Amino acid sequence: MTTNQPVLHGLHHVTAVTAKAQANLDFYTKTLGMRLVKKTVNQDDVSAYHLFYADAIGSAGSDLTFFDWAQTRPVKIGAGTVSETGLRVLGGEASLEQWGKWFDQQKVAHSSIETLSDRPTLAFQDGEGQHLRLIAETGSATEVHPWHGSPVPISAAIVGLGSVSLTVDNVDATSNFLTDVLGFSNNESDSVLFETGPGGTGAQLRLHGSTQRGQDGAGGVHHVAWRVADSRELLDWQTHLESHGYRTSGQVERHYFKSLYFRIPGGILFEIATDGPGFAADGEDPEHLGEILALPPFLEPHRAAIEAGIKPLNYQPSTTSKS
Ligand code: ZN
């Protein structure tokens, strides 16, 4: 590790793929009660929605986002894929019991409560087989912004992303990259667990090996993004990665944040993204996030054509009248 090792401050967002945008919207906003904080289009393919689900204020570290690619074949989980995405809840095991009952009512496939890295967890899948896991914090978290649309009591609501699981063919090669280049620490007593920045559930990943090659697709994850504070830190990362011989995308203006993309050994796409400026950057009213199609300024002149090229989505935001 070099002396100028830059630091990743935890998970920023996870972007996954859906082939069924309407069912996806219903599942994440109604079944999981996350807030649709942005409905926009894929900036590289404006015929596809890009849907962002997060906490009440769209905090960095709480976004699970989806590209809507109706023609994509289903994911094959295996080496080279993100094999599971964690979602943090508060309230310990009691919260997971509430979620388990709700999932039973909603016919959502789920595991029994199991302990992973000293935390109670509950694995489940969305309608396309996306591998998800609720991870319960047992202590009290400092700053959380649960959305009042939660179908379980707000004390058990989803408050952010948790540990993601990566599956690769050569665990040692990926592990060395994580620790030596990205600055993760590897837990001594739990060898699959890696932590960055402040540590804790929102800054963790789990690394698994498989000889079975996987393939990205619908019901799978497209990339995992990690937090930095600002574009100066992002530039430090670009310099750092390129000085170690890794190719990057260079800085990309995503309007809601700035990004840098690169593939890690094992083939998974990583992104580093700035915390700001955030989802209010397009001037959308914080009370009404996600209700209209939001476009970054460079796409705004093409709004009529873009709106004509995407299918309408039926979305009833939960009202803010109850607290
Ligand atoms: Zn991203």
C-alpha cells in the first residue's frame, strides 16, 4: 500500500438490471417501501428508464438503482458477478421477524433468519430473482432517514445499502486488489469480509470464489459504486488506479454526482462516485422526487422525443401526511 492511499467512504449506490420496469417499481416502492427518488433515463441509452430507490432524502449510500432493459436475458450468478446486495434495517432480529411476516403475506421468497458476520440477516428475492438480504443493525444508528412509505413499522424500515457479495474465479487476485489498491481491510476472523472507510455494514463487501462463470443480466447487478466526498478525491483515485496500471473511464459527469468506472480483477464493474450534488441538482422539489421524468440539462432539449420513446409507468407516491 502506498503512503498516499486514497480512501473509499463506504457504499454509494448499487445499480442492477430489470426487464420488468413496472413490476420492479411496484416491488421496491410497495413491497420494500423504499422511496422512488428519481425516475430518469439511462444517460447512455435514453430509451431505457433509470429508476433510483433510496431513503427519504436520497442519501448517498442508500440508493439501489435499476436500468430497465426489457430485452436482457436473465442473470447467471457465478464468477464475475455481484451475487447479493444487502439492505440495512434497524432494530435487530425483531425487525427481521416483522419483515418475514410481511414477505409471507406478499408471497416473497425468503430464508429464515441467519447470522452473518455477527448480524442477523434475512435473504430474499424480488420477482426476477434478484438476490437481496436484509441486514439488521443491533445498535442504534446515528443518522438515518427512513421513508414513511415503509410497509413495516418505520423502526424496521430500510435505511440504506449493506454489504454486497462478489463472486470471482480467483479469490486471491481480487482480494489482493481490494486490500493493496483499493485500501480495504480484510477481517481476520471472518476471511470473506472486507471493510473500507468508516467500516460497518454500509462499508462492507463479502468475497466468494466459484469456478462457474456467471453472466450479467436481468435480476442481477450491473455495478457497485463507492463513495468519495468530492471531485478532488475522485481525481486522486483516478491517478492512483492509473498509476497501478488499471484503466479507468476518466471522470464522467452524471449530473447527480461525478463518477469514475473501472473493472476489478475478476471482471466486476466498480464505480467511485461523489456524494454531491445529489438528487435535487435538477431542481426537483424534495417533496415530489421521482414523480416526473427527470432529465439532466443536456437531455432536456430532447424531452419530447425521450418521453415518446419510453413506456409510461404507473406510480402512486405514498402521501407525506402521515408521520
Ligand atoms: Zn452507477
